[in-house]
Amino acid sequence: MAYKHPYKIGKGFEKCVAYFSMEFAIDQPLKIYSGGLGFLAGSHMRSAYDLKQNVVGIGMLWKYGYYTQTRKPNNELDVLNEEHYYPFLEDTGIMLDVKVHTATIKVKVFYLAPEIFGTAPIYLLSTEHPDNDYLAHTITHKLYDNNLSTRIAQYNVLGIGGAMLLDKLGHPTEVFHLNEAHGLPAAFYLYDKHKSVDKVRDKLVFTTHTPVKAGNEVNDPSFLLEMGYFHNMNLKEVEDLIGYENGNFNHTLAALRWAKKANAVSKKHQKVSQDMWGGFDKICKIEAITNAQNKKYWTDIALEKAYEKKSYTAYTKRKSELKKLLFEEVADQTGKLFDPNVLTVVWARRFADYKRADLITRDLERFEALLNNDKQPIQIIWSGKPYPLDHGAVDMFNRLVHLTRKYKNAAVLIGYELRLSAMMKKGSDVWLNNPRIPLEASGTSGMTAAMNGSVNFSTNDGWILEFAKHGKNGFVIPEVDLNLSQAEQDQHDLDHMHRIMKNEIIPLYYNKPEKWMEVVWKATEDVNKTFAAKRMAEEYYKKLYNIKSNAKD
């Protein structure tokens, strides 16, 4: 029996799409995501549902999620691998046989129905089957497992298992959309099925997310062959069809060669991606489809109503209430009592070296002057999950924990998942974002912050280039000369950060509150106009799905 979509398809969205992603940030109870990639996928699935698009999600059911963030006795970061249960998921009873190395792994299939969280239907794959040995069970234990063999096995299950599932469902898939290259084994499954590069290419589209080298994985093709990554293809066939670079298999490059079209996640990222990959042959065209977030899920209803009425009184009252809710969490975790009348700055996202969580603190004298100003002080909160084995990022997190101990108005929170993320966006006045240019492909946290009256203060990278008008809807650190050393670039950004905070943001907030509100409302207007995920989901159909092959042979 052919697959039947569970809702009536909207006009213009008839083409049948399967969206493959390692992570989906759907709702707080479903902990199968780590950060921005998942937040993007979650908003995409919600907006696909809102528009009634003919889309299904294909993902993984991670037994322990990414990790549960806890604290050591001294308040430093600790990692808990906690088993999660999801009784709201339906066990479909479908069983798949996926080859991993020399073994055939049993893969169970769970279903997230649209009515549970308001998403397109999503199928989640798990190796927690009684016929599998413990090693096979570990494939779907942890998102982004550090063991290379386990991680490649995860790609096999997502890509090959997901493509097998669609066949087993009788799902008439016309487009396979890979959100990053994790699901790329699906392309090899399709090639084995169709025996035609053109037929694979006509079905495959690809979203590339990161210009950071570590995000573009490279492996030994012989190892991938052993793992079953190439399905039934041999090394010579892979080399002839896709090619190796210096003897290695580059996953992102292979996806760009298999796909009929790809998209970068901002206009700036499109240019960076073209610079990165433009020198390679046989790659597809890279379009710009800037990331966006689902407004209905993220926006506080009362705040939105006050904005629509342009009621200064109602807006400031609700903002104060939202700040108090956030400050209850601050008090619970740290014992610190924050003041809703004080300008509150939040830095919250994945901890990584290039994101520079600690930048504002690197001049301690100026940082303390901001905190200790009796007349116009600030409060600052950090939160985010470092990758547990990124020791530099973990160390940065811990240093901030120890640094903030001596200040009553600075805090580091744990548990940066959907619930806390929303709370911080709704309860902050300024959303601080200072990645090194040009390493932020898009960034999305500032979008949902702006939807909730938090003003972006950012380096000019990713989506900010398409959004920010300095002093009108946000504040932007002037672009640095990239020919300078990294230390000089950091100093440039630090100096301008403190200058803008001291001379522009703080005086505007305290001395001209109605002018501040104009900035807040202009940010809300601009973000809702261009960066709500409805636009992004529509662009996927227009620019990726409803097109003929653009691949260069």
C-alpha cells in the first residue's frame, strides 16, 4: 500500500520530500538535538506543517540524546548520559536490516505524528532491538558519538536505513533533502537502486551549514567501505563517480557533487561556500536560503499582542514579567537575585572557540566597570553546551563559572535546551553574539531573540548582514580587517564591543526608554518580515525542490 500523508497538502507544495537530519529540536520533551542544526530542523518541520507541505522528516531516536548538562560539586560542567523515554512516539513495528561493517543491524522505526507537537510527520530510527548485540545498540545511544566507527554507523542507519524505510512505506519520494552530509549514504543506496547518476542527482538536494573545517568531515575511503557506507559500491566506482581529494573522501564535497542543487544558510555563507568549494569540479550550484525560525513556536503571545498594539505600557509590563521568570531560574541555579529593572545581556549558544563566549570579559577592568556602575549597571548571563570532548570550550565554560562567582549580577546557567533557550530570549534585553568573522554560517538564536524584544548586539556575520541596521534595529560591531592576526582581530572586536555597550546601548536603555522601544519594535518588525521560517520553507520548495537538475557534469 502506498504511503498516504496524514493531512491535505497545500497548493504549490505537492512535490514529495524526505528531509534527513541527525537532529531535530522539536519540543523540550524530545531530547534528540544538540544545537543550531537541530533548532533549524525543528522550525523547518513546524513550518512545513503550518504550510501543509508534502514533507516527512527522517531522523534518529537518540537513547541518551546529546547529553544532559549538570554540574560538578565545584559548579563546573559535568556530563550526564541519561536514558530518555518517549511514550508519545508510536512504535510502527517496521523493521529494517542495515549493514554496518560485517553485521546486519536491526533498525526499529518510531513515528512522531503531526498532532503531537505541530510538525510534519517524522520517522525516527533506533537500533535498540533485542536481536542486536550491545555494540549495535550503541549506534543510537548518543548524538555525535566521538568514536569514529560508531559515528559512521550512525550515518549508515540515517542514510541507508532512512531510504530503505521510504521504500518500505511505499513513500513516493521525489526529493531527498540532506540537512548536512550525515545522511549521504542515502545517495549510494539510491545509486544501487537506480544504477544512474542522473536519477540520483535529480532526487538529491543538500544544505551545507558550516565553513568551519571541523564541520566538513573527511575520512579514509577504505575505512568507509569496510563500514558499509558506500552500500554496494566499490572504491573504484566511488572514485570514478564522486572522486577523492588527496586520497580522502570529503563528505561535504561528495554531497555537493551528488546533489542537483545545494543551499548555504545565509547570503554571506553562500559567498564563503563558493570560495571554499568553487575550485572543485562537478559541484552543483549553491543557492542562498537564509535560515529562519518558527515564529508561532518561539514568540510570547502577550508580548506579541502588546507589540501589535504598539502599547509601551503593556509591552514593558510583559517584558518585566518575562525577565522575572528568567531570574527565577538564575536564582534557582546560582542563588543570585537579578533585578528586572536592570539592562540584562545574554550570551547563549553552543560553546565553541570561534564563538568567543568570554570575549567581553577579556578586559576585566572594563567588564567590571559595566557590572559595577551603580547608576546604569548591567546584568549578564551565559549558557550553552560545549561538545564534551572539546576541552577548550569546556575550559572556557568553567572559567566563566569561576569568574562570575564574585559578581552578584553575572551568572552561568546549565541546561541550555529549548525551554531555557526560549526563557532567555524572552527575558533578555540584549542578545550578545560575537563570533569571529567569517565563521558563523548563519546563526539563528538572535532571530528568536528579536521576536521577543531582545536587541541583537553582534559581529557582522551570518544572517546579521541581512538584518541589522546599527542603532535602528540592533547594534553591530564594525567588521575587522581579516589580514590582522587572530589576537588583533579579537582586540578590535573587544574594543568596539565595550565602546558600543558603554556609549550607545546602556545610555539608550536607561536615558531614552521610548527610543529603546523603537529599536525593539523595529527589530521585531524586521525579523518577522524576513526571518520567520514560513519564508524559508517556501524558499526550499521554490529554489531547491521544484527545479530541474542544475548539476554540472
